[in-house]
Amino acid sequence: MSDASPPMNDAILHVEHLSMKFGGLVAIGDLSFRARRGEITALIGPNGAGKTTVFNCITGFYKPSEGMITLNRRDGSSYLLERLPNHEIPARAKVARTFQNIRLFSGMTLLENLLVAQHNKLMKASGYTVLGLFGFSGYRTASAESIDLARHWLEKADLIDRADDPAGDLPYGAQRRLEIARAMCTGPELLCLDEPAAGLNPKESMALNALLMDIKDNTGTSILLIEHDMAVVMQISDHVVVLEYGRKISDGSPQAVRTDPRVIAAYLGVEDEEVETVLTEVGDEDIIEQLDTGPDSAHGPGTSSSYLAGPVTETVGHSEGERVTVSKGASKAGQVDARSSAAANKAAKATPPKTSRTKPAAKQNSPRAISNALDAPRDGIADRLALIKGIGPISEKLLNQHGIFHYDQIAAWKKADVEAAETYLAFDGRIAREDWIGQAKALAKRASAAGKRGGRK
């Protein structure tokens, strides 16, 4: 945990190179995005895009295969969520969430549901004993504060009149708002909502929007939500991230995302006539021309490709040697990029070359090299750099390509070497945060003591 105080307008959540694999299936592939403090960030995409998997990684239900998830609190502390036990993420990092399916205690009253969310505070006031049963003053004070907080959020959710009714008796939309109120009773700095508008009618959606905007404007809590209701997304979101097959295909304001041809293709398919209709509505003639090339019937998602992330040429290896190939053309966003590229190449060929002399382009500076890089591993055997926490197979491959094969090389890095390595890896301060040099020194010492590099038996 660091003590550096981040600016209040900085990112509260920073996801870097996140990957989540289930055996040979890549649910999330190299995902990076930021959620800014005090804003509503929407994570959208077609069914099966990996949105809930991202939530499960952020909230500790899954431990990611690769990548880093940083939560920056208002007090200046920072937490690497992938390293925290899942029960400490809400307690220390102040992250709360709701689920796609409602998970209320249906037999308890609305007020009791919100008191359950404050269980830790009440237990602490009782000294984790039975002192609360004897009415000690500290417990009475904490109990009264908890009831006041619960009533406050019932009023915010427009449910105070039913405080003593069983939660199971509420209509569906009211149960959704009760779940959000319960999450807010934990005092979160980041509230993660998984499809809060699912199944709501227009009136209930309006009530939900009002509650979320009130939370954003009056509590300082940042919101990260998954949502399929585009009306909700466009009305309340400050920032939108779009996923397709576990990869980010768009990232920006709602206005920019709604006209992104890759997003429209991912939702509707580039061969669908609705694409041109939608683009006409948003008034982007240039994008219509990019897509107006007709369908390619030979392309389309294969039977397994909807579960896989990655470029259309990528394959995923299983431990038994089986390989699953992502079908070409599975990514609709990829089809749009390919067609745009083809159109640009065609236009370039049609442009006659200029006869006037042009000045030679200035020579670009080559990337800085790491000082102790090698042409090849010593004795032809490289250390297993992936044993260093934070180095995954992709990072290990990149390091090898730039001449880093052994623990002692990383252990000897100076500041300039770290900066050069982070340039190659597209990292920003991660090597120091994860203490690669310290880990490498320990692994090098262990390998030296064993007389074998990389701990091989």
C-alpha cells in the first residue's frame, strides 16, 4: 500500500493488462482502462463479452491470470485488488457490488437488510462478544447510528414507507433499488453494479437513474456499472468502455462510443441492414461509406469463438496439447477495422505519386536498450521469469525479445533499465510497485544456492 496522495480528479480504478483464462479459454484478454473518481463509468458489450468476469476480478471472486487492478482511495492509500483476499476488498479498499440476480434476504424487512450490511461495525462496537445484549453505551450508540444510516438510504431509494415490510414483498424495481441502498450502507468509494436496470420498466428505470445520479452528486462515490439498457447508459454515464470477446474495442464519452463503427458492428453485425439505419440516425456519412461494402457470408463466429478473446488469428493452447482456434471474422469490430484499412489502402493506390522533391524524414530515435541485455540466454537455458509476480507469459516473451533471460539481469537493473523495460512493456511504475528487482534477487539467490537456474529440478 502506497502513501502517495492521488489528485481528487485522478482515476479511482486503474485496470492494467488484465487477462482471465479458464483452462484454454481466454475470457478477458489484455484489458486496460481507467474509471475516474466521482464519475459513472459504464462497461458495455454484447452477451458473452466478459463484462461480469471483469467485475469478478475487481471484487475478488476471481484472481486474474495476468494484470494489475489498482484502487486509489480518497485518503491517498492505494490497493492492488488482485493481491487482497476477497473479504478485504470491501473492508479495506471500500469496493461494494450488486449482482445480476437479486440477492436480498427476502424474509427480512427492508430495514433489517440494510442493518446486515453494517454487521462489521456493530460487531466491533460489541467487542465481538455478547456485550451488545447487555445494552452497553458504545453498542447502543453504534446501533442507533446504523439505524439512522439505514433509514437515510431507504429515503434516498424512496422505500422508507415500506421499511418494516419483508423485502420479498417488494416489486422487482424496488428490490433493485434496495440492493443499491444496502451496498451504500457499507460506505463504498467504488460501487460496482451488474446490470441494475435489467428487467425494469421505463418508470422504474427513471427511478434508478435518479438514485444513481444522487449517489454520484452527493456522496462522492464513483460508480462502475454493467448495463445493456443503452438509454440508461447514455443518460447517466460520463465514460463508456466497450468489450467484444474479452477485448476493449472502444473507450470514451457516450457520444463518441455511440457513433463508433466498431461498437455498432459488435452489437448488430456489419452485415446487418440495421447498421446503416443506426448510422444514418447519428448522422455520420463517413462511417456509412466505410461499412457500405456488403456482407461477407464466408465470415462469422465459429461454435467456440464466442467464448474466446483475442485477434482472429490467435490460438489458445491447452495443457494436453489441444489447440482451440478463434474463427476468422468472429470479431465484428475486427471486420470493420479490416474494411476501413482496405478502403484506405485502395485510396492510397489510386492517388498518383507526387513528383516534387521532399525532404527526407528525420531519423527517429530508436528505443533505449537495457544495459545488461544479452544476445541469447547463458548456456542456452533461460530462467523462468514468469515466477516473478507480475510477469506473465506475454511480458516474459517481450523481455526475452529484448535480451532479458535471467533473474540476475533484472536484479541488477538501474533506474534507466527499469524505464527502458517499462517502455517495451507499456507499463507505468509497475516494476517498482511489484518489486520485480527484489523478487529477482531472491530467485537468483535461490537458484544459485540450488546450483540450477530457475529452480529446475
